[in-house]
Amino acid sequence: MRSILLLLLSLWLSSPAFAASLPDASQLKQQLEEIKSAKSSPSQAEQIQTIEAALNFLSERDESLERAAQYQQVIDDFPRLARELRQQIAALSDSGKTVRNNMSSAELDQEILQVSSQLLEEGRQARQEQDRARGNQ
């Protein structure tokens, strides 16, 4: 019996047409309190479990809707973010070091060391950013 009620309730909650006529979380909480206070009901435990399950479904639905809105915002912002990153990459490429034809091998070695250490540092920063982004998910 309980599984049938849960199935019906979950179907109703998942359908927008039925969701308009269903009680909201505050009404379910009020109904739960009323059932908890009525100790003489023979199926009180089953009713309490069903209403608590419905409240859990509602909260999960709300969380899913919020995450979906966040994902949609990221999708909507992607073209702008990609354009900004391309501009930053182009700016970095333009500001690159130029090698003069008359540089000595010692100067070239020094330039290579500087660029190499700069690349290592930027790679480390990129890994930290990726780790932070993964941590926020």
C-alpha cells in the first residue's frame, strides 16, 4: 500500500500539470503535524512516512531545479567567457618576448630559463584553478 502511494505521489510531483493541484511543502508540513498529533489513527506511521517521503521529494526537486538553473546560466555565459579567454590568450601571445638576432648564447639560455620557469608557474596556477573548480562542484 505504501509503495503504491509513494509511486503515485512521485508521479504527481514529476508532472507539472498535476503539480499545480498538489499541496506545497508548507501544507504537507502542516498535515504532518496534524497526523503526528492524532495518535489514535491506525495507519499513522504509514501516513507519516508517506508525507515525509513527499517532503523529501519536494526538496530534492527544488534542489534539482536550482542546479538546472545554475547549469543553464553557465551554458548561457559560455560564449562570453570563451571570447574573454581568447582575448586574454591573444594579449598574452602579443606580449611575448622577441629574440634578437644578435643575442649571445648566454643571453638565449637566460631567456629560455625565464620563459620555462614562467610556464611552470602558470601550469601550477592552472592546476590549482582546476582543483578549486572540482572542489566547488
